[in-house]
Amino acid sequence: MPKDKLSQAKSAKNDEFYTQYADIQAEVNAYLDYDPDVFRGKTVLLPCDDPEWSNFTKFFAQNFEYFGLKKLISTSFAAESKKIKEWWQPTLFETENPYYDAKKSRTNGKIFVLDHDTNANGKIDIEDLQWQYLDGDGDFRSDEVRKLRDEADIVVTNPPFSLFREFLAWLIEGNKKFIIIGNKNCVTYKEVYPLIKDNRLWIGKTEWSGGLWFETKNPDDVDKVVNGVNMKNTPSCWFTNIDHGRRHEPLMLMTMADNIKFSRHKEMRGVQYGRYDNCDAIEVPHTDAIPSDYNGMMGVPISFIEKYCPEQFEIIKFRKGDDGKDLSIGGKCPYFRILIRKKQGPEL
């Protein structure tokens, strides 16, 4: 690999990750199981998308009538504006359309709209998707796309990981319901964890374990090849403010004594729970070691967020002790702890 290309690849964050259809289906089904009418009569916006390459628009278009959607809108980012663009070329879907413009194809984003039966075959599906070029490059921060956000009820997408903070702020500014993908470490961002604490944002249904596998268009950033498709694994998860059933499933807990005696974690068996130097709370290094009979504050790892049941626990604060410094135990600071307290009620 030439040195200049290697340097370019290292300096550009690869945001061209394409979510697998099965992963979108598995996640969205959890919201439908909890509320079958969650999308009924709603306008859904899929920004940062491109149905010629992506699965989000395909999934929602194919399920338009089943979900009871009012309108589906997706927007794509112009090819020339992408950080990694060597792989891009217009598809037949675009070039065979009378709207095709070779220059705009590279410099302008596109908007795809589905809201009625255009081919008079008696159903609304992906065959009825209409498109045209946007005036700008399709950046979600543009006034053009912001107007589409304001029109929508729900936003669903896999935004560029490097712009996650800005994208989330964009959603909160618009007071939107959303289902999006981000890096797991996003929960440590100062813009994110207050939303989690206030129950304005939570983790989606799909479990954290193993991260998510995406198709990547960057040949220099591939973890494995499946049926000729380059795949990349990232430590990512779904973030949402739409309810699903797993969010309300309480953790099954053992008593403190039973954890010390039977814990599956060797470092915990036969050892008393430690206490922080700068906070009146105990250190719980594993989520499954939260004691059922302790009602004081506990410091738990960020993986707790995946199992957080708001009816069972209260989040007190993130990371800091009473002195405003990182929580420490024996002079050492464990990685990003969340201070929680078990809510009063039957032991589980």
C-alpha cells in the first residue's frame, strides 16, 4: 500500500459503515413487539442514508404498509463530500433515470420519498420510491435537511461515528424520537450521559456483546470477507428514546453474601466489596455482582447501561466522587464508573 494512501487512510475516520438488513430488522422488531403502532401514521426520516447502497430505506420501504407509515424520507450525502470516495460510482438506478445529472451525481445529495402508490399496483413499497437531487450536499446540518427533520416524527439511521455528538444534539434540538447507532463509548460523552441519567436516552434492544458487523467500502479497513463482501466489526450499539420491552426487564440479583461466596468472577469470590476513597459507595466491578440487599450507592461499569431498568435502579451520577475527581479505590481509578442506587421494593 503506497505511503501517501496509508497516511490518508489513517487521518480520515472511516464512517462508511453499512448496517446489515438483519440487524435493522432485529432491532426495529423489538419496538414493534412493545408497541405495534409505534410507526403508524408517522413520517420517518432516514438521514445519512443511501438506498442504492444502504439497507435502512429498503427495510422501511418494504414494510411501509405493514408499519402503517404516513411517509418515508431518506437523504444521501454527496459522493464528493465523503472522506473515502474511491469506491463510489453511480448505480443504474440513478443513471437510467431521466433526472440523472453527471455533475450533480457527485456534488449533490439526493432525497428519496415514499408516500403513495406511484405504479398503481395496489400497494406501496420500494418500487414506488421517488427521488431527486437536493440543492446541497445532503449534510444533516444543512437548513435543507433540518427542514426534513422538523417534518419527521421519527429519525432512524447509522450516522457517521465521528459526528455522533453533533448528530445527537441535532436530534435533541429537534425534539425527535429516534433509533440510531453509535460507538459504545458514546455513553461516556458529557453530552450523552446526562440524557441517560434523565431517562431521555437509553440503549436499544440488541445486546452489546460482540459489537455490530457492518459492510465497509474501505478496502484498507476490513476484518473479514463474507460471500465477497468486506465486513468490519465495531464496538457499537443502538441508542434510542423509544420504548422496548427489554428496557423494563429487571436484573436478577444475588445477595452480597452469595455474590462473595458464589460469584463466577474469581477475583470476587471470598473477597469483601471495596469502598471508594472519595465517595460513600461500594465498588461493584461487574454488573451481575450488584447485591440485592444493599441499598446504598454503588459504582458499576458502563456495561450496566445495557441492563439498566429504570423501575429497579436510579442513576445518581457518572464517574466523579464527592471531591469532583474520578472515583478511586485504593488510590486507583477504575475505568468510568456509574453511581447507582437500587430503588426500594421487593428484592429481585
